[in-house]
Amino acid sequence: MYSRHSQPAQTYLVLTIGNSQLRWAAIAHSQICQQGNASHRHEPASRKLLPAIYQDWPLYILSVVPEQLQWWQAVPNSQVITLEDVPLAGKYATLGSDRAVAAYGAMQHYGAPVLVIDGGTAWTLTAIDANSVLQGGAILPGLALQYQSLSQGTASLPDLALSTAPPNRWSTKTIPAIHSGIQYTLLAGIKDFIQAWRADYSQSPVILTGGSGAWLWQQLSGRHYADLHYEPNLILQGMVALIGSG
């Protein structure tokens, strides 16, 4: 297990295990010097999945997938970061460790209050109030899960990927209608949460991250949302900040 009281090495690896993929980064003097991703493992993990130059570097692991963590925590010279390791006031027992680390990373860079929107497999919103206390948040199915649910839960609707161009809101064909329904409904919900948050904290930054973070940024930026930021490495940066605080 990870110990916040131990002195971190100047060079080390961080690995996040999400619902869809693994992401790793090589850290030197608190800066990301290389990063990559990989698919989930279905066999014992090995450092051979990482570039050879990093084989002896300490490895810090953050996981929301217990089955994957079982493979990786047996790797030599590795430590697991858990929810208990994150100094976040107001956290509750079932809070995802990834959400806690992302919020911690956002506070280190942007201060508080701050709202973090993670567009991963499941989309999460995590709100930190002006006293740096977790106010709460929300969880909903992300873009891919929305498309999958229509395909798997109906007899004739197709399984689609996210459209590259914004769909017409009112469509007379099935496939564009699916794109319209999913994308505009998700965006409307996110906008409503941002507006509710800004009603309490009008100057609070909003941080977008996760696999759909870039898509959210494209849809929301420039539409009267001041202090909106896209941070694709927010969880990795949160891990680095947490390790450095030890």
C-alpha cells in the first residue's frame, strides 16, 4: 500500500486503471516526461508492457477495477494509492478513488471552489466548495454507454459510435435521431449542472477531463462558460501532486 509519509523518488511511474483502459506516465522531478495507454490485462501484469527504460522505476497504481488491480499490485516495487490516501475533506466510503485524486489535483492547480467533470466510461461530476470540502457530485452513463444501451436494449436500433459532426437536433432518419437524442440530452444535463454550480460559485473554474473531455470542451467552450479548462492528464497530475506531498 502507498504511504504518504515515505519520501518519493525523483523518477517513478504512475498507472491509472480505468473502466476502459490503462494509462501510465513516467515522472521525472514532478513532471510528465512520457505517457501512454494500454488495454486491460487478462493475465498477470508485467513491466514488459512499459518501455524498457523504466523497468526499475517505482510504480504507483490507482485503480477503479478490482480485477485489473489484482494483476498489477503483484508487480515488484509497486504501491497502490487508495481513497484513504487522499487528503480530501468530506469524502465518503464509496467515493471513487479516481474522483478523489482528480479533485485533489484540480485543487492543487486551480484552488477551491472547483467543479471537476470527468467524461470517462461513466461521466462524473465532483464539486469542491470554497472551504476545500467535497460538496458532492453526480454519476451518469457516458457517451459510449448511452449508445450501447440503445443497441443492447432494443430490437432494431443499431450500435453506433459518436458522430464526428454535431447532429441536427430534429431528424427524420433513425441514425441521426439517435445522435441527436444522446448528444443534446447529455449536453443539456451538463450545462444544467454547471449553471447550478455557478449559481453558488460564480467565479469557480470548471475542469473537464476523461476520454470525452475533449468532446465536452469542443461543445462547451466559447459559449459563455468562463473559466472552463480541459485537463486530459488531471488524474495523473493529481497522483503526482499526492505523491509529492508525502
